[in-house]
Amino acid sequence: MQIVYGRYYTGGTGPLTHNGHETFPCPRSDCLAGPRIQEVSGLPPGTSAPNTVITEHAVRRLSLRAVTSGWLIQTPHALTAAQISGARRTAAAAGMSVETRSSVPTSAEITNWATAFGIVLALAILAMAVGLLRSETASDLRTLTATGAGPRTRRTLTAVTAGALALLGALLGTAAGYVASIAWFRGSALNGGVGALANAPIGDLLFIVVGMPLIAVAIGWLLAGREPPAISHQPIE
């Protein structure tokens, strides 16, 4: 994100075209690249709704001038279709327009659902990988059981294997995502360039890197206590 002000557009420093792509120069006198952003989930996600706010300190520091261009009206209950229609007719008679909050999900909601879907998909793939490992090491488990290893040992082996695979996958996936993002933003000044990565969803990343291995350990521990069949005989190849 860039905050532009002053003579950014009138002074000829607006968007330029380079190799068919728009670039956005950011002179220090008229532009602030990569500002510190704090997301507020309560802001409306509508296309024309005020979904971005700026502090009074930033207004004073950048010597901005506030201009009233509309009013935000909040109601304790959702408006009915008749109320919205009546408000629009009244506003149209005064040369104004009325917009209501849309049902478009916020970026935070999209990120959360994408994170949840990614974790479920990763755990499904991990379950298949652990199942394959267990089938390949079934003879070792029979040997351990025959030598007195109890369900706790088998649970521990499976849980540690699942957790290690999940942690490795989470770290590799996160690193690959950052490398791809750096390569993407480095070639474009849009959205503040590489500095935009500072606004990554830390909570979602921590949930992937820390939460997914813990979930894998818990699932592996719960589902790995069953004693393997035919522990006393070596299967005939």
C-alpha cells in the first residue's frame, strides 16, 4: 500500500507504464510506501465503504487536508429492503446516493478460510504419507511388539513421524511462499514492493507452522495404538 498526497498526481509523479505494466513511483515528498497497517475486522468490506482509516497523527505529520465526501451511518439492526429503498429515494431527490454494506467477505475472512482449507488438505496428504510409512514398516512394528513394545511406543513413533513430516512440510511451504512473493514483488513497485511482505498474516503463519505439526502429533497419537495383526508370524512374501 502507498499513501499519496500533495502534488503526487498534479505534479506528474502519478502511475507510469513500463513494459506494459503500471509502475508507481513513490517520491518522499508526496508518497509514503509501505505504511504500518493495523487491521480492524470491524471495518466494512464494501467496495465504496470506508474500509481504511488513517490516524490524526498521520494527517498532521503528512500535512494532509481532510475533506468530507460522505457520511457513515450505523444502525443497531439491519435495515429492511423498504427502509433502504426509501433512503435511496430521499437521497436521490437531494442529488445524493446511498450505499449499503455488501456481503463480500473481508480479506481477513478470505485469508482465514484459505488457511483452514490449506491445513485440512495438508493433513489429508500427511495422513496418506503416514499410512504409507506404517505399511512399509509393519514388519518393524511386529518385531517391536514381539519384543515387548506396548501401544505407547507405537503411538510415540507414529506421532513423532507425523509431527516431523508436518513441521517439515509447513516450513518448506512457508519458505517457498515467501520466495515466490519476494520474486513477485521485487519486479513491481505496486503495493510498496518487497516492503509489503512486512504486513504478512503472522497469526495464520504461526498457526500453520506450529498448529499443524501439533495437530498431526495429536492425530498420530490417537490413531496409532492399534496392535498390528499377526505379530507372532512373519508374513510370507
